Amino acid sequence: MNYFRRLTLLLALWSGAVFAEDVYQLPAIGNETSVLQIYAAADFPVVEPVLAEFQKRHPDVSIRYSEFNTRVLYESYLEGLPKSPDLVLSSAMDLQVKLVNDGHARPHKSDQTQALPKWAKWRDEVFGFTYEPAVIVINNKFLSEDQQPKTRSELLDLIRQESDRLMGKIGTFDIEKVGVGYLTWAHDRQQSGSYGRLLEAFGTHRARRFPSSSSMLRSVNSGEILIAYNVLGSYAKSWSERYSNVSVVMPDDYTALVMRSAFIPKRAPNPEIAHRFLDFLLSVDGQQLLADEANLFPIREEVVGDLPAHSLSQRPDTRFQPIPLSLSLLMYNDQAKRDLIFEEWEAAMKTFD
């Protein structure tokens, strides 16, 4: 593992807002000739094997990896202009597409991007590199696996039956602060007939709002909460393999598949090295590292893994619903729609605070 130095910074931006940023510095293995700056909404340990391997192949490159949550990444990127990173990685697909549509990305076309499925790229500017099922996580001490709900209707039945035990013991993303949380919740609103009842149940049971999948999983494992909703599947899978208290449910009614995506900003200070890293990330070698070392679900069909992401969307059952990289994602950022979703959310949650 490459040597790295971690800094936790509070970035005071021109707007007066203050954003938390974890920065990981990976010095060049050889004589430094360039620095690759990455803004990412992915836990550093998840991508560190890919960064380290890239540096072995390019020993003159130092890497500055800035880690945010999805919404803060988007806001930090815009507030930081005209300064820019070389690459932006995020699972908030709607925010990525908005940045690209607003003219912030430079095109990138290569053998690696051409090898991607059509649904995993848009305008040769933003590219999916993993899939993430949005899953339900349950504490096994609360319910054994054979008792766990398999659909949202069964989840609602469970909440009614175990109302007292679940008071204050349900967790989900804070959709106002976490971009991927908003995306999955807005998708639920479109797809699920039980959306309204689920929102009401979360409100009446004082559901707790979390900033990340990792924080939800820690709370499920400790018993602080008993159910977590819309957790990113790769994190959940890793925790379930390490901790016996954690169990993962991919709902049978439907399981949304969120894509992690990447783009190179138009103002990237080192676009050439950014192109090289993006190609490595999308290559079979890079994708295999993500599958082997990080438990992620890769996009490339040639990659061998425990649960290759492309196989989810090709299963004969219909529960897996990929959210494609496309212009349709812009509707999630329509201000009137966002305001309506937030009003519904706040009305449900604040009523019972």
C-alpha cells in the first residue's frame, strides 16, 4: 500500500459556507512531474488499490484525493471555480449529469470508453464505472434472515408490528444534504406505490438521518439503529462479510441500481494525466481491482466478480432497475420537483421531531 497523508480540512468558500473535506496525499513513487487532483464521493479505502496501482504504472504522478459526501462535492466544485480538480467521481448521478449538461466537462473518447455499455456513458463526457444496488440493511439480533422483509410492503408490515421497538431505530440518508440520498429517494417516489406510507412510517417512528452509508452501517452493527434504508450495496456487502450483526436485503419489489460516474472538468489543470487515470479506471485491469479489492460491482462485462453489475440488469426477474446516465436525470434537479420532495420530507419528519 502506498504511503499517504490524510488531512481533514474545513473549506471556507466565497459564499461563506463551510464544507468538510478529507484530503489524502499520495506522494509520487519516483520523481514527481505532475499532480492528479481528484474530487470524490467515495471512501478512500475503496479506491486506494486503484490509485496505488495507477501510481505503480505512472511513478512520477502524485495524487491529491479529496473526499466529500455527494452533495457537498457538487457544491464545493461549483464554489471553487475557476479552480478545478482533474477528475470528479460521484454516485449522485443526477448532479453529475447536471454539471456535464451545464458545460463543465471535457469530452473523452478512447478504446476504454468505447468498450462501455451504452447505458453507462453520456455524450462521451460522463462515464459509469460501478453499479450500486440501493439496499435495506437489518441488524440480525433484531431479526434473523428468515424473518426479514423482502419487499417494501413487508417492511411496512414489520414497522407496524414492531412499532415500539423501532421507534428511533430506523435510519436513512439525509436527503437534503446527501446527493445520492436524494436521488434514491426521488427514484422511490416515482417507482414505489408504498412511497407515501413509507415516508409516513419513517416520520412517525422518528427515523434518523445519516450523512453516509458507512455511518448507517456502523449504527446498524452497534444496534444504535435496527434498520437502514437505501444503503449503497457495496458498503453493505463488505460490512455483512465482516460483521455477523449486519444482513443485506435487495428488495424483491424493485432494487434501484445507482451508478458511480466520473468526468474530467473542462478546467482540469492536468487533463492528460486525468485522461490516463480515467482510462485505467474503466479498463479491465482497473475494474478487476475494484471487484477484487473493494467489493464493488464493476461495469465492464469482461470482469469476473462475485456479483458483476451488468448481470443484475440482465436477470430474468424485474426487480433490478438501473438508473441510466441520460438527460432524464435532469428532472430530479428541477427546482419545483426538488422543492416538492423536500416539503413532503420535512412535513413528515418535522411533525414528529
